[in-house]
Amino acid sequence: MIQPPTLIEEEKLKAEGYRLIAGIDEVGRGALAGPIAAAAVILPRPAETPWLSLVRDSKQLTAARRRFLSQRIREGALGIGIGLVSHRTIDEQGIIMATRLAMRLAVEQLPQQPDFLLIDQMKLPSLSLPQRGIIGGDRLCLSIACASIIAKVMRDKLMVQLDSLCPGYGLARHKGYGTREHLTCLRRSGASPVHRQSFAPVKKLG
């Protein structure tokens, strides 16, 4: 049975005096096309949000459950910020720098400055805020899991829009990831304007 993420990290920080704690995660890092997206979420008090018991890492949820929870999170969160970094910037700066940039933009888009950042996998040296990187944070930490859902739903919608602009690659179905269908389309049609030229399966086409 999959264990749900908890508020252990958030409660520890609140006991230390931190009040506004933002969970941060990204989606799309491994995709071959489209942007990388990050979200930052500051949760309200859990007693006010019974739906929090349904939250899991976005990869463990169906698309329908992600959309449902994304709406609940948007309605109930104290703050949400979203950061998008284009495929062009990914090619120019590399995926790690692009990931950190998307996360930083998400934090900067929050309606209020958080006191502490809980981040999936990494830290953000460009931000002077207190922070902690948590390995597997999207599975373990509730605010990070909420951020993963917000980012995933938002990026999936964007990939559906890109599918209409760049038809013939199935972007609406696989969301830019390297599925067999996607790789077959790449070999047949070459890269589209939204593909990441620096990623090996696309780079090989050149």
C-alpha cells in the first residue's frame, strides 16, 4: 500500500517558529518537448482541508484525480506560484539550471513571501530564504506533493495546447515524454519547434 505524504516536515518547522512554509516541485524535467514547470504551494491549516488526505505524488494519481485535487488546492491554499521555463532556455542553460529557474520563478510568483522552502530533490542557491531539499519529497511531504499536482495539471494543459500547434507528435497523449509513439513520430517527422534540441533522442536527428 502506498503511504500518503505527511505534514511531519511542515509541523517541525512550525514548531521552530516558521509560519508560511512553501512546498516546491517540478514536472517535465525528463520530457523531450515543451517547457519545464514548477509550482510552489503554501498550505492552510489541515483541519480546514479534508481533501488533503487524498493527496499523493502526482505520478501516483489518475489524471481525473489530479484535476480534482488541483482545483481543491487552488481553492484552499494560502498561496500558489507557478514558474515556466521554455524548451529554448532548457537548451541554452541545461536542464538543472532550467529546473532551478522554474522553481525560483514559482516562489517569486507567490502572493506572499514564504518563511521556509521545502523542495523536492534540490536546493535553490539563488534564493536567500531558509530551505531544505528532500529526496523523494513529492512522496513524503504534503506541501511538495500538492505542488507536484499543481505543476503537473498546468503543464499537461499546456502540452494539449502545443499539440494543436504542432500536430502529428501525440503531445496531448504523452505530454512530450519519450514514449515509443513519440520516438516513432520523431524519426518519421523530425523535431518540431517545441522539441528540446539538446536532449539525446532529438539531438541524434540532427
